[in-house]
Amino acid sequence: MSGEATRADRRTRVTVVVALAANLVIAVAKTVGGLIAQSPALLSEAAHSVADSVNELFLLAALRRSRRPADRRHPFGYGKERFFWSLLAAVGIFVMGGCFSFFQGFEALRNGAEHKLEGYVAGMIVLGVALLAEGTSLARALHQAHRQGGVAEGGLRDPALRTVVAEDGTAVLGVSLALGGMALHMVTGQVVYEAAASLAIGALLVYVAYRLGRDARDRLIGEAADPEAADRIRSLLREQPEIDSVEALFTMKTGLETALIAARVDLVPGLDSEEVEEVAVRIKRAVADAVPEAEQIFLDITDRAAQEARQSPAATGERGGA
């Protein structure tokens, strides 16, 4: 692992720990405030914070386990651990956050909710503090994303950092919805506003869980490397004087910063076996230098003339003629 990758991992770990500490404190405060006020919106936000806390534990496990070196059982390393734990985090957001919020919203519509001014004032104070804490955590995550290339230019390639940003952004929006629902309930006496806030929080969490889960799924089942990297590799191969044509190029991400490259190339005629071996070694080295994420490189050398001969009617036993 490069020094820059190590430093990026350390910064991500600090970001996750900050988010975890904030969510643990907020989860306790929201739970106590929600039980005192009997507020469905506040209890939905409590479930949201509990889900985020569990998910951050998953992300810390991902950061630790994904950097293990390759071994005989996993010859391509453990880089995909990050995507697996991010998928579990998405499931946690859906089950613990989204489903519970839907339950609270439907229960409030069916049975109503008690309206105690003192409890609601305390609950809104809790939400105000939560908004400040979640905003601080979000600012930290966005700052790190900016240092790693910006949100729009690859700063969120790390699934752990992307999950923290999604969680904190959702938390800020969720707290705002809960505050609005509670305030309208206090002013109008109609529980429907708070129930609607709970349902909106649930829908928001389900959407975030879907997006995070879809990204993790794509990486786990074998997502190709970035198109720009694939284009660089293909251009590099075509520039080699010994390569007549690039028959096929396959790439797959094996981790956050690593990829597997497999190419089928046809060499120019007239090379002996020793020259072919030297050419293959040099080309692999050139690809590794041009594309740092190319951790595993495989070249399949084909001989088009020999392949056509093997597929001729004489070789296959087929007969032509009238």
C-alpha cells in the first residue's frame, strides 16, 4: 500500500470515528427525548442514529480488513471487503432506519400521538443539538472528500467515506424534517404532520440504502475499471511495435485502488519464444507504470495465423466440394 493510500485510510478512519461518536451520543439523546415526548418523528430519528452507529462499526471493520495482503486463499487480496461491509451498511440503513421510520409514521396515523408541550420542547432542543453535531460531522467528511479530489471528481471513490457522507447528509435532512413535523404538530395539534415527517424520513433512508447497496453490488460482482484507465491501457498496447492488434481487453476492480487487467493480443509474425517472453515482460511493466492501479496484469498471446490454421477444414475434419 502506498504512503498516500495509508494516509487517506487514516483520514477516513478518523472521519468514521468522529461520525460514530456523534451518532452514539445523538442516538441516546433522541431515544430519551422521543420516549419522553412520545414523538414518532423523534423516535424515527433515534432509529436513524442507531442504524448509522451500527453502520459505522461495519465501516471500521472494512477499513481494517480490506488492507490485508493477498494469501493463498485470496490471491487477489481483500480489497473487496470494503464493498461487502458497505453493502451490509446499506442493509442496516434500510432495515433499522427506513422500516422503523415507516412503522412509526403508520402507527401515528392509526393511533395518534400525545401532545405534551414540555416533552416536545425538550425533543426539539435535542434535535437542534443533533443538527449541530451532524452538520459538524458532515463538514468533516466533505472536507476529506475535497482533499481526495472533490465530490464530483473521484473524492468519493472510497465506499466508507461515501457512506459517511450519505449518512451525515441524510441525517441533516432527516433532523430538519423531524423538526418541521414536530413544530407543525405543536402549532396545529394535528399528528398528521409528524407522521408525514416520519414517512418522509423512512423514504429518504430507503433511497439512500438503495443507492449505497447498488454501488456496493456493482463492485462485488466485478465492475470494470474506470473507462479512462481502460483507454490508456488499450492505447499503450496498440503503441507497442511487437503487437499487431489488441483482440480483447478485460478489466475488473479488485479493491479501492487496485484492478485486474487481462488482454488478448496478437503479435507480429517472426518472433521466437524467447522474444515473446521478453516482450510480454516489458509490456506488463509498461502497463504497470502507466496505470498504477493495475495490480494484476495478464497477457494472452495469440497467433492469428496458427489459430486460422487450426480452424481450417483440414484441421477440423470438415470437407468441402460438391
